[in-house]
Amino acid sequence: MTNTFLQARVSGILLPVSALPNGPGNGDFDGAIPFIDFLVSAGVGIWQILPLGPTHEDRSPYLCLSAHAGNPGYIGLGWLQNQQLLFNPPEQSDLIETRKKGQGHSCYRQQCLTMAFDEFYSNPQHPLWRQYDQFIHRHTFWLNDFALFMALRLAAGTKAWNHWQQAWRDREHGALAEAVVDL
């Protein structure tokens, strides 16, 4: 069986999701469908993206904090509104104020994501709860450790893991069990 796709000449483009022309601070998945439509209309057959994992503060996609988790910064705020999870997001003018304080665009996006999470978590009847539960059960093999890692990282002031307190760094069972309860 011959794969004709590999034998045909095809054009492609490299564009990270973060560079899509929408969203506050960085592009997100809300811009993916219009961009794919553009690629199709232009006859472009391949869209190469950069890794989609959560990043360190420098936002480099080449050193992700997880091989499995996605970057929450790519969640479309429009999608959250369509899912009835984000009502009355802050005004875009608030974005200018956060930029003046040196916090940049991510502060606005994080505020919107937090508002959407609070709405979701306070409404166990939301249609996405079933998918959420299924995701948690299907991905337990990495999700619990990743959640603990991120909580420990935040508690350690986002320092590299090898600069954490020794009990956390060395994964001492008692210290990690205590952290699960406390954090």
C-alpha cells in the first residue's frame, strides 16, 4: 500500500499556537479554526506547531513542565464564553493597567481562566463535568503527580525542583503526603 500523501509535493508552515492573531497576550485555540480555514484556502497542506505543554515563566515551549499536560494559556477565552463558563470577563482596558504594573498580558488571561474555573467548579451540573471526570480517571497515571509537582513548585516560589526543601526534592513519602493535604 502506497501513501500518496508522502509522494506528493506539499507546502507547509510553522506557526506556534501562541502566535495566532487573537487572544490577549498570546494566540490560543480560538484562532486555530480560522487559521486552518486560511491554510486550506491557500493550498497549504501542513501546519507544524511547537510543543503545547505548560511552560516556565520564559514561555519557551522547548522546556515544558510536563510531557502530558497542555498549556492553559492556549485555552480560548471565546470558547469558555461559549461553554457558559466565563461571564463578564474584565474589560480589555484592565489589560492596559496590568501591563503598566509590569505584569503583562498573562495576568489578564489568568484572571479570566480563574473566573471560568470558579464558575465550573461551583456548578457540578455543568455539561462538561462528565468529560472532566472521565479525563481525570483516564489520566490518573500522570495527572496526580503533575498536580502535586505544580503545587509544590508554586509553594516553592517557582524555583527549580533541585532548590526545593530537601524532603520535597527527595520525594520523601511523609513530606509529600503532608503536602497533598496542606497544599
